[in-house]
Amino acid sequence: MHKIDPINVTVIGSLAVDMVVRLDDFPLPGQTIMAKSLDYFFGGKGANQAVAAARLGAKVKMIGKLGNDTHGARYRELLQSEGIDTSHLFTSADATGLAQIMINRAGENQICVIPAANHTFDLSDVAAIEEDLTEGSMVIMQHELHRDITQTLIRLCHEKKVRLILNPAPAYPIAEELLPMIDILTPNETELSVLTALPTETEAQVYAAARHLRDLGVRTVVTTIGSRGAVIADENGIRTVAGFPVKPVDTVAAGDSFNGALAYELSRGTSIDTAVRYANAVGAITVTGVGAIPSLPTADQLKAFLAERGIDI
Ligand code: RIB
């Protein structure tokens, strides 16, 4: 009988087509500027995380909603060609989500998301995916589906004893009663500040804000701090796992690839410190490439990157 591989990581989240404009400097309010180029890439935080995990070797299921349009059809094909299970990737009457992204000469980005189909993921879709939320399974979500749906899903994952990673991007405050339902919360420094209403400019401030979330019941907080790496706060204390400095070309999807890698490594029993180290490397490789999905590394690329730095996996 044909053996079906068990899913390592279930991603519930967004899919979008990124319209990427490169320019020297971001425009100021009221200013018109001339751009250098415009490119289209597949993106969306959910799908980026799904492809990141799949390229590293995970068996991934992507749950979300695409538009009934050419973008949606092409995106579905792409995910299938990456070996991702799309059986619960639904189709909306709305258009596929879009993101307008500007990248300046320093490789920094500004992103504006048009949710479209992503915000039509509703309670009937939640009911249709309940069977995917099995005890002990690894689920990762972000903040690009509708806020009410995200809250419903956090509760449901908790009820079903799913291991939930929540990447709170883009950031908005999370109700305190939901915090103890999250196994691993993965903000960046800015998002950590929004979640806690505390400053996060220095490492000491990041430590204090992460401890605050732990006090409110989050089991593990992993805060990404750019090229410096990531800060883990869990029952074993708080510590920084160093990053891998590289020359950034385009930082879009660096956080997503970090999250996809983290979910995959944890799903196969890697310790949190080692998982974060690998995820830091995956994030670093991602910023050296252009576009979201095109810049996500494979397991071989990760291995080579680490080997160049004397790390064996
Ligand atoms: O994190 C990067 C992603 O954010 C982009 O791909 C864009 O679609 C937005 O969702």
C-alpha cells in the first residue's frame, strides 16, 4: 500500500503576490520619486513559512485562501511543485492577496498588504480544517488572516492540544487570556514592543519585554533581533543565540524563513537552542537573495552555508 508521509508542519495563514519596487530612498509623505524596477514574486507570510519549511525537508500542509484568479491558480501549482499538501487551500470569490513592497538601497523594506482573499477565510473554513488540528501536531500561524479568525484558531489549537507557534506579524496586541494558549511566540523587536507596550531598543529591554510575556503565560518567546540573532526566553531562562552577519540584498521573508525553519526543526525534536541557530542561518541566507519565495534556501544550501562557517549538521 502507498505510504503517506505524516505532516511535520501545518501552516495556517496568508498567501499574496508581492509587487516589489526597488528605489534608492523611501518617499516622504507627499513626495514623488522615481523607482528603479518593479518585480512580481509569490509571497505572503503564511506561504513563505510553508515553502521555507518544505525546502528544508518538511512535509507541509498549507491552509489558507487564494483568489479565483490566475494568481491563485499559479500559486496553487507552485506550492504543489514544492511538495506541499494543498488539500485545504480554499478558493475565495475575492482576488488573491497582494502586497506592495518598497526596498531601498540599504535592503530595508516597507510593506503594505492588501488581504483580499486572506480575509475571507471564515468560520466555515475553520470548521473544515478542524480535522487537521490533531493532538501534538505542529501548527504555525501569523497575523495576516482576520483578527477574529486568528483568535478563534488560537483557542481551537489550545483545545485540541496542538503545539502552536504564533508569529505575531504584523503586530497588534494579543488579549491576555490568549497568551497562555501559545506555546511559542516569535515576534521581532518591533512586534515585541507592540505586544508588551515596552521599549525594545536595547538587548536588555528585549530581555525585560520577553520576560514580561513569560510572566503573562507564554511558554516560550523567541524574539528575532536582526543580524544579531534571536533571544530565547523559556523555563530554562533567557539567552541570545548569535546570528550570522551577511550583506543584505533584500530582507523580505527573512522572518518567515526563520519561522518555517524553527517549526520544522522543533517538529522533528531538535532542541530549541539548536533549532534557533539553524533558523538564524536560514534567515541570513534569505536576506542574500531577491524576492520572498525565490530567496528561501534548500536543505543543501543551509548545509553548505553552515559548513563554510565550520558548523556540521
Ligand atoms: O514577510 C514578508 C511578507 O509580508 C511578504 O511576502 C508580503 O507578502 C507580506 O505578507
